[in-house]
Amino acid sequence: MFTHYRPLTEDSIGIPTGLIQDVLITQNGLFLYRQRAEFTAVVPLVWIPAPGLPGVRALGTQEQVFQLHVDKVPTSLVQQMVAIARQPHPFVETLFHLVWDYASSQWQLHQPEQQQETGHVKPIGVEHSQSPYQRAAIEVHTHPDGYDQFSSLDTQSATGFRVFALITNLSTDPQWVVRVGNEGHFLPLEPTTVFAGV
């Protein structure tokens, strides 16, 4: 079964049992529970209060809904992305992919060939299954100063199950905005959950 529908009845969430993901049925909504080698996440699908479900509990606000299974992205790669993104003059958006390399137990930074504009960036030639784009656990792109939210275009193009981050205010003090996405559903994360030195 690709998706397993599971009422949340135990004290702990446990591990996903579906081949792709679980849909947790709780007293406060439906949640997509999925894992990949680098991280596990519980992402809200829909907030629907259902307090009358017998034996089913709510997902608590203090429960761990994101867990990184590998090291955080190190400060050196954070600084490298900021330095690269500050180079284009005038400003254009820049895209990065981060892939966890199990042989070396470290993050690898990739800057794919890309079509860059002031308000949009798009990778080129990333269709083959072994491209860093296809393997990336984290996708990072930049925004112009002052644009500290994901745009509707960002949301439309954010497919798959990965962490999405943006960097803004590059001309002064870079600001990071981070979320985990599961096929168009998102959960905001504190940047320090994934990135060191931000």
C-alpha cells in the first residue's frame, strides 16, 4: 500500500508504515507522515477539528514533527551559498541543491545550470534520475531584499518531498526562510533546524 491511513491512537507516532507515506487521522486534522533517508516529517494536510473520534488523539503542538537523520548543513556551505548568491549584479535569483553523500557522510552543494531572472529561477536539464535535482533533499534559492516569503510560483514548483529554503536580504544581513514540503503541503521550520550558522 503506497499510502496507509492510520488513526493516531498510541502515545508516540511510531514510524510510517505505508510504502510512500502515512496519513495520520487525528482529532485536530489529517497529517502526511513521511520519511526519507535524510529526514522524517509530519506535514499538515488539512486542519479539521474532530474531537469526537473515539480512541483517537490530537497531534500535540510540542511533538517532534521534523527530524533530521543526518548532520545539519554546515556553516561553510551556508557561507558559500551566500557568497555565490551575492555575485550577480544586477540581482538575479540563484538556485542550489543539497545532496547528502553517504560515502563521505557530508552534504554536497550543487548549483545546477539555471535560467535566472530578477524574480524567478528555473533549473535546466535536471530530468534524468541521477541529477542532483532528483536526489536533492534540500533546495535553496534566493529572493530580492525584502521578499521574505515563498511566492505562489515557488509553491507551485515545490514538488516532491524535500526541504525548501530561501535566502533574502543578501545585500545586508541574509535572512533564511525554511519549510519542508510534501507534494504541495508545507510545514514551516526554524532555519537552525536544518542549517548551521544562520
